[in-house]
Amino acid sequence: MRTPIIAGNWKMNKNIAEATALAQELRAGLAGLTGIEKVLCPAFPALAAVSDLIRGTDIGLGAQNMHWEEKGAFTGEVSPLMLQGLCRYVILGHSERRQCFGETDEGVNRKVKSALAHGLVPIVCVGETLAENEAGRTAEVVGRQVRNGLAGLTAQQVASLVIAYEPVWAIGTGRAATGAGAGAVIGLTIRGALAEMYGEATAQAVRVQYGGSTTAANIAEFMAQPDIDGALVGGASLKAAEFIQIVRVAAEMRR
Ligand code: PGA
């Protein structure tokens, strides 16, 4: 049984005061919603404040990026040693990092290995662009991202991480994938690649989220898919009531 996981990716939003206020509302509203893992991913400056606020609750904390090196002359970067003990999760290879900051599958693979070596749980993002989708290249692109991004791990490591399937054309556009469409990519392409690499049992053990314009109104469609284990939520995670409702629907559907 895979425990579903709903993570809020706050992206480059919320200063410390705003993040604190949002986390306070979420702490109250998410209390008692069980059977599902809940994770908040604020920007780096707010991680410590949100960590203090959710200590002792069952809400997890995640960073949005990380360098693979432990320390050194990498101005502007944050290392696994700095996240260790502060958060449990780290989003890696988000399409915005790939598109705006030139991240490659190989770089994502280094980050994944480093995160795992430091006891962090990677949320590894994959997904095709609109052009790739329209050209019928979804399986090729997503399959490549999974194979290259998760190369050289042990089956046990793979089983412990989270993958987020986020079609780029669905992110922040209000144009979510369909449940069936996302379920097929996750079930066939992503779990298929994992099965080839690490065996069927591992492929079935990995939690795979859907991400891209998820809302309280459409989360049920994704949770109804047996291969989808929750969501990586962007815009809708910045509104407390909406995020709480997303988690509530997801928790009720998996009970
Ligand atoms: P969105 O973002 O929910 O705003 O589309 C999802 C994501 O980028 O993780």
C-alpha cells in the first residue's frame, strides 16, 4: 500500500511573515486529516520559521531545490547539509528549474543521489512540454527523464523517493491533464521505466504524484486513478482553504 502524499510547492512566493501566517492556518486546518502525507515546501528563507510552526504535527517540510555538493564556492546555492535536520523532502528537477535555470537530467541525477545520501527524500519532477506532447513524444521524453534522472540507484533507494509527473503545459495554466491521461503516463511510462530499471516490485512501491493546475475541484479525478498517489500542488497551495480542501478530498478518497 502506497500512502498518498500531497505537497504544496509555494515556489517564489511568501516572505517569512506571510509563510508563517499561511503555515499557521494550514496547521489548524490539516490537523486530523489522516491516512495521507502532507508536505509544505516554502522558499528557503521561510523554511526555519515554518519548521518551528509545524514541529510536533504530522505535516512534513520540503525544500524546492538543492545543490549536490556539501559545501564550497557555489554562490547562491543551498547544500544537503543545510537541509538535513531541517526538512525531510526536497523537490528536484522541477520543470521551472529545467527551463529557467538549465537543469539537465544528469544534474538532477546528481542531486537525487546526494539527497538520498543525506537522508532527504527527493520529489523528482518529470514532464513533457506542450510541443513535445503535441509531437507525440510524451513517453519518450518522460521515459528518458526517469531513466537518466534515476540512474545508478539501488532499488531500495528508488522505492523511498517520490516522483511528480508534471506536464509542463499543465503547470500554472489552469489546463490540468485529465485523470486518465496522467494515470496512463504514470502507469505505463513512469512505472514501466522503473520496472525495466529496478523490477516490478520497486515500480509498484514508488509513490508518483500528479502536478499541474490541481485544485479542490479536480483533485478527485486524479486520486481516482490507481497509479496516482497524490499531487504536487502549486498555485492552489498558496490559499489555505483550497489546499486544506484538496487534502481533505484526497484523504477521504483513500480511506
Ligand atoms: P500549479 O503548479 O499547481 O500552479 O500548476 C504545480 C507545480 O509546478 O508544482
